[in-house]
Amino acid sequence: MSKYALITGGTKGIGRSIAQCLGKAGYSLILTYGTDTDTARKACEDLRNECNTDAVALQADSSGKEAIDIVARYILDRAIKPDVLVFNAGLTSRDSFQNMKYDDWERVFFANVHFPVFLLQRLLGEINRGGSVIFTGSLMGILPHATSLSYGVTKASVHALVKNLVKFLSPYGIRVNAVAPGFADTGWQKNKPPEIRRSIEGKIALGRFCDPDELSDVYRLLVENSYINGEIIVADGGYAYK
């Protein structure tokens, strides 16, 4: 019987690396994405070839309530019993505190907090006992975020959510954890101006951004280690160590 991993935001960036890591570990992959259909199709094609596994992309924009129904219906209609749920999709808004708008604040909260909560609620009875739920938190949910208030606050909420969900998932035999990345070398980070990258690297003890493959190994650890539960694993290379 196939093992299934559902990864939201799984067709690019950190999510793509997690998908590759779990695909190589033998999981069939269900990956959600927002708008870039060509990228999603190419990612699934590459994953099928690289990992010799099934990979399906679902268009489900996590900032809208309809995405919950799209993903839940796909799982329920096919009687899929997921073993792993990775809530990785997320949004940010970089407007200043003085200029931020209520609609943008609400959209970030929906994508980062409400969407995973209510999708998990819909799928809870379908997850195999012994399954693993993993959230992507952030170092910015631990340290004050000077650029995006909504992002920092929602990621802090994700960390609190993990701690609280332990009690609710325990009767189902499901573990829940989060990974809090620091600065991973995804496409978005690679587009930062060189002087900003150098400034960030100067605050990291290891002196460099994290390779996404290094990060995906942490997710796999949380999938495979059956005793880690209710933890926020920080992977920041020793940020602010210097």
C-alpha cells in the first residue's frame, strides 16, 4: 500500500525540496500550489522521474476558503489515507505598520493560520494512526520581524498552534511538530540585493544561507522519528550568534 504525503506549497522553494526528500523515501506526493501551473506541472514531472514515485499537483490558493474544499475533496473522494501532512504554504505582506491594510492582514492570517487549521480539521479522521503533521514556522516567529508584522505574528501563532494541537491530536495517534527555518537559499532569497545578503550572512554563525536540501532533512527527521512531538525545530545556522 502506498504511503502518501500532502505538502502545501510543495511545487517550489522549501516545499519542492521537502517533496523531493519524501519522494525519495517512498512517499506518493500530493502537492498544492497557488497560481503558477507550468511550474507545478514541471515540478511533478521532475519528481516522478527523480524519485520514481507518483506526484500530483492541485491548484489550491491557501489564501482562499475554497482551497480547503479543493484539497479535502481530492483526498476524501479517492479514499486516500495520508501518512504525512506538511503545511508549508504561506504568505507575507511587506507594507509598513503605518500603511498596512486590513484585507492584507486578514489574507496573511488566513493563509498561514486559518487554512492549515481547518484543512487539518477536515482531514483528521483520514490520517493514518502514527502519522506526522509538520508546519513550516519561521525564525521570524521567534525574533521580532522588522519588515512584516503580519508574517512574524502569524508564524508565532503557528508555533503556538503546534504546542496546543498536541493534546487534540494525541487521541488519534498523530504527532505534530514545526520547523522554523532561518534564511534558506530559495529563489526569493537569491533575489535579495547582494549587500542585504552579506548583512544577513554576517549574523549567521555558519556564514551562509541554508541549502533547501539541508532543511528538508529536518522535515524527514520529524516524519521518521516517532518520539518527537510538539517541538519547534529551529534551523538557522546560528543566527545572531556573532
